Amino acid sequence: MTSSTLYCRSAFAGLLSLAAVTAAHAQSVPLEDPGFTDAITEQFRTALPDEHVVVVAPQRLTIGNAGAVVSLARLWQTCHANAARCDAQATAFVAGTTKAFQEMNKPPERAQVRVALRSSATAQAYVASSRGTGLNLQVQPFVPGLVSAVMIDSPSTMRWASSHDLEALKLDPAALLELARANTHAGMQPLVSVAPPAPAGKIGAIDGADAYTASRLLFPSDWAPLAKAQGGVLIVAVPRPATILYVGDDSAETIAALRTFARERAQRAPDAIGDLLLRWTPDGWKPLP
């Protein structure tokens, strides 16, 4: 089994009717932890009786010997938004994630390969979960505190790529990363269409619809026109994979405001990257103290 991370992106529509039938027979899911995580864990253990399902943190599980990581954060948010539908949504989530887990060993297509920006701490946790499996996650340092990670993307899930995928695609690590970068960049709208220059003292934001918005930082040359339009000053933060914050002046007040806003966004995000600030230069991004 490939070491990976599963993220449910949307409800599995075809499973909702099953959820409606079976939820009535399931024990009600508590809305708070540890009861919430424990209840969903037991549902996964029932659905996957031959796999190890382990709680590694609140709202985070691993499944299988290779340690596929499942985040329950979005389900938890859904349950809090509509408690009456929590049991049905939980059943649908477990059924859909179980199906995705069972299909993970299918060889990936070249078009599925992407690259994502993640925190070094997150990468270290996933690397640790894959130890003993003989699989190597395809992770590269970016700047101190951040890494680029090759992902295998599909309409309902995404997972961290490993040496298993190198074998399946008959690529070496450098070629896999090159393919990931090409696919990811091709799927992005031009930066100028989503990031107008930020007025002095104001914070601009790119709030994307997927987990690859932060990957824009992996293409620093794309940011040169924005930096020029802002008088050569461009400082960014990536509190979560779908959000980039940026400013166009480097006064102490503006930098402090950006750092505070990024920290607040990261603290509210179950998929947080952090509050690290990066300054754009012609030679690439430089961490800001």
C-alpha cells in the first residue's frame, strides 16, 4: 500500500442514499473530541476490518501498514454547521474515503501528478508515518520551514507520491518533479488575473478553490510583474494551501499586520502551513525574520 494522505474534497453523491439508510442504525456521532474522532475511527475499523486504523491526533487518522493519513477536519466543520445531518454525512464520508483508500494502489496517470507547498513539520510527520514501508515520499526542501511535495491528484482525493509511483510511471525523482511542476503550472490562471497590486498598508489575498494555490510560490518568476508594479516590494505569507497573502510595502506596521493576519488564518485552518513571511527577490524567495 502506498504511503499517502487522503483528503475528501466533496460529498460522494452516490453514497448519500446509503448514508441515509445506514445512519439510522449507527451510533450518533458526538460533535466534540475525543468522542468525534473516536466514533469516526470505529466506523473506519468496521469498514476496513483487515486494515490498521490508528488515531494519531484529534481529527487525524492513519489507515493501513503504510500509514495513509485521513483528515476529519472538514467533516467536523460540516457536523458543526448542521448537527442534524452529522450521522448521515459521517457515514457518507467514511464510505467515500474507504472507496478511495481501496483504489489507491491503482497505477497513477501522468496527468494526475502535481506539486504542492507544505510545511516542513507536516512533511516530517508524513515521512515518519511511512518509515518501515520501504517507500520514499517525493519531498524537496523549498525554503527553511517549507517543502515542495509531489502529489497524486484525482477528482475526490489527493495523496503524497512515493517511490511506488516512480516505478509505476517509470520516472526518476527529477523527472517526476519536472512533470509535477509542468502539470501544476499549466492548471493555474495567470497571476495577474488573481493578484492585483496591493496598495500601501493593505493586504492582498489569493483565496483559491484547491490545495495548489500556495504552489504558485514554487514559480517565483511569475511574481516579477507584481513585484515591479509594487515598486519592487513583495512580501507574502501562506497560512494554508489554498491561501496566499501579500503586501506591497515593507514598513514595520504593514509587516506586523501581515504576520498577525497570517497567524490568525493559520490557527483557524485544519490544513495550516504557518505564518512564515517570504520576500520576493530576482533570485527567489527569502525568509523574512
